[in-house]
Amino acid sequence: MLKFLPIFIVAFVAVKAYDFTDFDFNQYLFDEFVSMNDDDSVSRQRRDTEVMPAGGEKKECGGRRGDWKKDFACCAGDKFDPEHFKMIKETKKQCAAKLRANNSDVENFDPFDCEKMGRIKQLIICEGECFSKAMNILDEAGKLNREVIVKHLSEHWVNDSEWKKAAYEGYVDKCIAKAEAIEQHADQKCNSVPMEFHYCIWGQFINGCPADLRVDSSKCNKMRERHSQGTGSFLNKHVLHDFLHHGHGKTLGSEEKDM
């Protein structure tokens, strides 16, 4: 019976969708989310009137505002087509403008409100679906278009990197298979296949960077260490949330359901 155990484990992993527990990828997504939210062309299409906090002026917490990073720059020699990147950003802005219009959760974003955060996660998944369809990466049946993905990567993302040229098609095949094997939840508004593919391909390029090209910085070293050890959650969200709500009678299991 034990000989069937590895097959069972592989099958289980294959259907597990991205659950927003990876510290580094969450930071990537959050930077992009905030950048789009701060963009004038996006904000103009949301409600004209914002609910202001008591006391008058709207206050911003510290942190990186409007700093959308196209990558973590942890592999030396990475080059990207700036015009293609500009087109990608514009397409994402169009999806954000359409999906964030009149959305009170976006205008009054509260990262400590689990219910609101759950809706923001759904919004990010929906924006990923919108972008993928606009780029013809995802068809109407919810299937990823390998030919289009390979074309985008080969022409604009890997052409100046020998190791990427040698590896990217294998990454694409692996990540398409993983993304299309995930189980879609009945209450999920949008297709999460693009999000799963994005997370997978992002991780493949991080882990695939040759040792002699790896940027030796505290940020990059910590990120690679977390991913190589499978501890991308870093500061586990459940531990943090349980600490913040200590004494409210909630168990760790109930917090999982809230998030």
C-alpha cells in the first residue's frame, strides 16, 4: 500500500491552488495592487467621493506606494523588453479600472479585516483572469494557450538569457499542467488558473537562476532560502492573526476559515 503514497501526494499537491501564504509572492501582488490603485487613470474611474476617516484628512500608512516591481531582480543579467512591459502594464490598468469601479473595499482598504481581505484576494484573481483573456493567454474555456505563452516569453522575456532560453519551455509545460489541475471552488467568482500559473512560473525562474548569476543580497538570499525549504509563508498569516486577536475566543482552525 505504501507504494501508492507518492502518487497520492503528487495528486494532492497538483490540485492545491495558490492560497496567498507565500510571503514573497504576496509582496509582489500587493505592490502591483497598490500601484494600480494609486494610478490616476484607474482611480478616476472609481467613485468620485471617498469616505474620509474621522478627523478629516485621509492618512496613508508607511510603506511602498506605487512601486510596482516587474521582478525581484535577484538574477544578474535579467533584461526585459520595455515596450512589451509597458503594454502589459497598460492592459492590467484597463482590467483594474473595470473591476475596481465603485468598489468600497478598494477605496477603504483594511489589511486587518479578514472579510475585506478575502474579497480583495478574489479581486486580484479576477484581474488576473481579465488580463490573461485580454492577452489571449487564457481562452473562453478556461484553458491556457501554450503557444501564446511561449511566444511572449521567447520574444520579450528570455531572449537575452541563455539559461532561460534553455529552461523556459519546460517551466511553461510544468506550470500549465499544475495550474490546470487545480480544483476550482464553487464559490469562486473567477478562474484561478492564471494566478496559479503566474505563481508557478515566477517560482521556477527564481529557483532556476544559476548559482553564478544569483544576486548576493539579504533580500534575495532570504527569498531563495524560503523557497528552497518550502517555507514561503515566512511569518505565517495564521500565527500573526491569532496573535492580533488573542483573547477573542477564536481558534487557529477558525482563523483559517475566516481568511
